[in-house]
Amino acid sequence: MRRQSALAAAVTIFCSGCGQADGAALAARVEIRGDAIPTSLTGEAGRVADGQAEFVSREGGHCVLCHRIEGLQAEFQGNVGPDLTGVGARLTEGQIRLRIVDAQRIWPDTVMPSYYRTGGLRQVGREYEGQPALTARQIEDLVAYLSSQGN
């Protein structure tokens, strides 16, 4: 039992401003456990319909630029990132959340943007400096939508 507690403590990171060695910072304090952020960024569940709209939105996350979901009615779906058909059966909500918040924490060389990071970024327009690409609400809506895929 003591070993499990020590292991859990070892893989839990509290990120307040995330003063990581690489200078990356998140928009708000989050708890990262292993490869997941287990709790909602807003304290509430996201909305599936809003998450689907965000997924296909060219102004928001623009997820369809790189990803596809079988059966999704979208003008164009990309193939740069993994196919997200059934992702809700493969990953937990917390795992999906961390991948949206800061995929580069898991895969440092990924081309996937870190949508909730505010520091350690390159080529950010002045008007967007210090701001996350997506709000906590938008991320939770995406988490709800993607979690519903495959369930």
C-alpha cells in the first residue's frame, strides 16, 4: 500500500503556471497524473454537441485539419494525425484531455498544438501571446465529444 502511494505521488504533477524546464506554461493550474488530466478544467462536464461543433470549426480547434472520425459530416477530414474513430473506447477522458491541453508533454516532437499552453510556444501573433488557443470550456466540450466516440 505504501509503495502505491509513493508511486502515485511520483506520477502526479501539479502545474501552476507550469514552470517546466522547457519554459512551457499552461493557462491554469491542472493536476497531471501519468498521461492524463483526471479532472475537468472547468469543474463541469463538457457538452457533446458543442464539442462536435468545435471539432469541425475552422475558427476554433480546427481538429479536422489533421484528424478524421468515420461518419462525421465534415467537408474535409485530414490524415496527418491519428484517426479518432472510436477514441472514446481507447482512451479515458483524462487521457484525451491531456492530449488536447498539451500533447507535446507526451510526445515532444509532435506537430499537434498544445491548445492550453501559454508559454514555451513559437510563432505566436502578438495579440495571442499569453493566451491559450482554446478555452477550458472548449476543451471540455471536445473531451465530451471525443469520449462519446466508440461508447
